[in-house]
Amino acid sequence: MSTDPNCIFCKIVAGQIPAQKVHEDDALVVFHDINPWAPVHVLIVPKVHVASLAVAGPGHEPLLGRMLALAPRLMQQLGVTQGFRVVVNTGRDGGQEVDHLHMHVMGGPRPWARG
């Protein structure tokens, strides 16, 4: 599995940095965002290091589909029943702050402070 020793998300995946995890399987780890934009705000992070959606290729399609399919199940488990938002920031101009592909999943009662 590809990792980057300087990547904060790779360190979370490896257990070197603690996170408030809500799900983990063989391909993904999901944890609460430390700077949430909504009452429920989790990050779905692949265990394999992919720098961004811009560099994902055909071989990543199963992983991307798995991430999307997991989002509604997690929101239901976390009590979000009236809808949610899925965001993948890509590149600096796209608002990506960590160079490791990840999906923000946000929900909960409106209005949110941001987003």
C-alpha cells in the first residue's frame, strides 16, 4: 500500500496520530473533522495515499465508488436524516488543504456556520 511519511492522513491511517474514528475497514478510515463546518462533519480517507482526485485514475474507480457508497450509510448511523453534502476539494485552488484524497461528508440541522 502506498503511503507518504509526511502526510498527516497517512499518519492517522497508521495510528501515529489519534483521530475520532467512526468507521474503518480494509480500504478506508473515517473520522470527525477537527474543524467542522456542520453539526456532523466526517472525512472519508482512503488508506492508500492518493494525492488528490486530479491524479486518481481508472484503477481508483472501485475505491471512489466505495467512498461514495459509504457516505449515506454513515450519515444514517450518525443520525443525519434530512440530507447531507459530499465535497471533494481538489488542488490548492479547489480548497484542498491536505494532499491526500479525502471526501468531506457534512449534515445536520441548518443553518450551518459555513458551507
